[in-house]
Amino acid sequence: MIQVLYHTSQKTKRHMSSSSYCGSRPSLTGRGRSRSIFHGIVGTGLACLAGCSTLPKAGPTTSQIIDQAQAEKKNFDFLEIDRRVVDALGRQPASGFKASFEQYGRPAEPTIGVGDSLSISIWQSGVASLSGSQGTAVATTPAENDTTRPPIAVPDQVVSSDGSIVVPYAGRIRATGQTIAGLESTITRRLADRLVEPQVIVSLTKSVTDTVTVSGEAIGTVRVPLSARGDRVLDVIAAAGGSKTPTYETFVRLSRNGVTSTMSLSRLTSDPSQNIYVWPNDTINLLHAPETFVVMGATTNNNQLSFGADDINLVQALAKAGGLMDTRADPRGVFLLRFEPTRVVEAEGATPLPMGASGLTPVVYHLDLEKIGGYFLAAQFPIHNNDVLYVANSRSDSAQKLFTLIGTLSGPVVSGAVISRGVQ
């Protein structure tokens, strides 16, 4: 179109030049020449406004998107944001640890494994000692009010590769697969014929089998041993040092037996049902990943914006984008692009169109904000991570761009006419 206007102005200039030197035609004054050029530019511009489609624009108009939705049904689903769609989205259960690991309950009491370190203390009654032949208990005369002797402290034992430990006067004992209480009973029975009323206490000083690995940008990688009472996800995260980033920007990824599930730390802390028990050899990753959405089209701020909260709705998203531009936006053309799971699309009353291995369906949601009821629907429509929000230009935007272009091209002509009049 710029070329059309340029050629028109050049043609007008040539016409005026020939008129100046041709005796048969009246000569145009400077003011007349400027007016002729301006009329030529405006006339060409109005003609282009009626049929020219080469004006630059940021994206499709509302009518173009709706037409494409009718013509390209196999490429994406098109849904109006109404009460049915809002209710369907509100009924969808959010994924989380509870759904992903519902078959797991509370783990069994931790057992001893290869590589664990054990501390063993043995008490004996004061009426006998280990001083007899063959290590048998021999009665002695205890001091007054002395009913026990100091405990025998056995150096820390590391469970060997064959699963056993060595206890003085009890010999080699198999420890793997036993609980702490079970190992105490086993050692006590072995010492029963050598001590009088033996008492044994076993402590797990270091566990390498019943542990959970916790990693994160701020805490590095930590192995957290599990306690006998059973530990939950938040217990393990706290033991590892906790998160150093805002909860709504932190995600917890739990991996167990080939299954991985991710959810935000803010939801985990606010929903106790998601704070499930961890199991030995689980892996927990703390990820700093702020949720964002992209804004394009006739808004004040075209950018990738962060939620800055646990969750936001469509009204809040538009507010973060600076709202619709009065001079450009079409309030009837607010669109949101998203990949939805098949079950969600079916609940919304549309036919899912799986795309790729993910099985997700591309969906274009349409909202008419020229109707006041649309704002109530938008306030209940949730924004998801990686959503694309697009606001279409109004039809008058093309006319405004055209008149701006005409003003840019005709400005020098008008200025020249003013200077010419001043000189004359």
C-alpha cells in the first residue's frame, strides 16, 4: 500500500510539473499543487481502505479466528467460555501425589540393611558377671544397693555384605531384614546362658537403606533416613533444610518405582491429603519454576508474565497485561489457547482431537467481554501454566493505521505548502 501511495504522489507531481510548463494548461499555484497532492493521497488511501488487506497487523481479527475455527475443525477445538465450560473446569480434580500413589499407604517399620551402622549396649544384673570359665555367668557379691553393672558398649557395627554383625559372647548374628526390636530380642536370647537377666539396646546410628534422596537448587542433594514412626513428604523436606523460594514458585517432584508426579509446594502445604507417606528409596526434587502465561495482541503489555500467586483467573491475567487497549482492542475477541487433556474436553462438550504422543487436545477458548456477564465468567476461569492469551484488534484499528500513514506521507506536502505561502 505504501508503494501505491508513493506512486500516486509521484504521478501527481509529474502532472503538476507538466502543467507548469505547458502553455495550454493553467499553471497551479503552490497551494493548488499541495492540495492536489493531498487529495490524491487521501483518495488512494480511501480506495485501499475499502479493498486493501496489506496493512500491517498484530494478528487475526475476531471474525477471522471464528472463520478459521469453522474451516479447521480438525486442527483445534473452539469453545465459547460459558457456564458449562466454567463448571466443567471447576469439577476437574487436580493431579497430585494422592492420585498418583493411592495404592501406597504407610510403609512398614524400617528394617536393617547392608551398610547400616548399629550401636549396641549390653546390661547385666549385678548378681553375676562374665568372669567364670567358658564365659559362663558366676555369682558374685554385689555392693550394697548395687543391682546392675555398667553397660558393655560394643563398638559400632556396620552390617556386612552377608547381612550379619558380630556381638561379643553372642557370636555372628544375621541382622538384615530384622527390625531394631527384633535384633534386640535375638541378641538377648544369645546372651541368656552367659548373663543373668541380660538387657540389650540397639540403635541405628546411620541408615543407608531406609532413606529418601532430596535434591534442590538451594539445598544440593541430601539423603534423609526414615524414622520408625513413618515420615511424610513435608517431614522429609523439612529435615533436608526446606525450600528457599516462595511456595507458589516451588514445585515438588516425587518419583517412586518408575512413577513420577509433580505438584506445587503451596498446594502440598494447603491440602493435607496430598502430604502422603514417603517410602524407602523415594526421590524428591524441589524445583524453582514460576508459572507463567503469554499475552499477545491488543493489550498494554505484550509479554510473558508470572502468576505471582498460587493461582489466577482470566480477569486477573488481563489486569496483569495492563487491560485492553481502548484504541485497538476488540472486547468481543478475547481468546485463550491451551492444550487440554481428553477428559476435560469431553466434559466441556467437545470432541477431543489428540495431537502427538501426549494425547492433549489444542483448544481455543473465546470470551465476549462486550457483555458484562463475560467478566463474571472470566473471574471463574482459571489460568494454567503456559497458557497463551490473545486479544484481537478491532476493525477500526485498520482505519486508524491508514490515517496515520496518510498523515505521515502528506505531512511534508502540507508543510511545503505553508512555507510556500509564507514566501509568496
